[in-house]
Amino acid sequence: MTIQDLKFDEKGLIPAVVQDFFTKRVLTVAYMNAESLAVTLWEKRTCFWSRSRQELWRKGETSGNVQHVVSVTADCDGDALVVEVIKDGPACHLGTDSCFTNLLFEDETVQRFTLQALYELLQQRNAERPEGSYTTYLFQKGREKILKKVGEECTEVIIGAMKNSREETIYEISDLCYHVLVLMVEMGLTPADVRAELASRHIIDHKVKQETMQ
């Protein structure tokens, strides 16, 4: 499919749903015209059409919160786009990670868990330090205590795996993940930092594999 195959509305616009490449979270919904879409594809960063200013709007041009485009996909009718991006900063002009923060409804019977959600909860614990919380205890004790726990959990993972116990290994890996996330919060590291590092290694590994096959 090309830009010419898309169906723009009577104003020459098409809605673009911007999605975080790593978390798949919807960041914002904006509009593009043929020109801004062409700029987006050429520069590999999001460029929209500002309906209020009636001009091209390159995301991050003034704020620095650039969105680097990974893919652009049209729907079955060709009248809407999903743009996957790797972002340099908040997507919303209010400074939040996503423009979609005002919850209208949530089915509380459906349990949803992500490492990102756990990380954000740990950030909240670090900021608020509620009494009686084990996480609060770790942050109060500081990095040395956190590192000690990370080391202990590494050992427990090894023991569980050496015993060939699937259940015990899963349990200990979960403990290790939790304490590593606590360490990340304490050091100001983010899951995005780790994902970016792993992604860079994947690219390197792919290139090495290609060179080996030649």
C-alpha cells in the first residue's frame, strides 16, 4: 500500500493512532495529511497536521520529545493509521507518558499485570514511602541493602535450577525480578533503558550471524 491508496477525509486528513513500540500503549491520536505523512516516512519521526494552527507539526520540535517511527500500518479500509514509535520523552503536552490517562471504565474482575505497571508501582512506593511496606524498607535502607538482596536472589535462582525444580525456580526468578526493579528505581533506570540495550544487542547479534553465514 502507498500514500496514494489511503482514503483521506474531506479535509484531506487521516487519523493516526500513535503507539509505543515496546509497551504497545496508545500514546496519542493525531491527524496527518498526505504531506505530513510523507515527511513522517522520509524523516522517520512523527509529523502531524495541526488542525488548530493549520500547519505541519513535527512532534518534539520545541519540546525535544521526538517520536522515532518504527512502522506505519493502515487499517483494512485504508482510512486510519497505527504508527509505532520509540519515544524520547512524554507523548502528552501535559508531561504524561500518554494522552490517555482519564479512566472512564475498568472491569475489576479482569486482572492485568505488566512489568511496566510493577515498575511504576515501585516508583510510587519510593516517592510516598508508606509505613509497613517491604518496598519502603528497601528504599530506606538504600542501595547496599538492595544489592545484597539481588545477590541473595541470584543464589536462590541457581539453587532452584540445580535442584531441577520448575516451581522453585519460577518463584525465585520472580523474587529476583522484583528486587532488580527496585534497584532500577533506586538508580533512576527504566525498563525502556533495558529494552533499548537488549534491542541494540539483538541487532548486533543478527549482523554477526549474517557475517558468519557468508
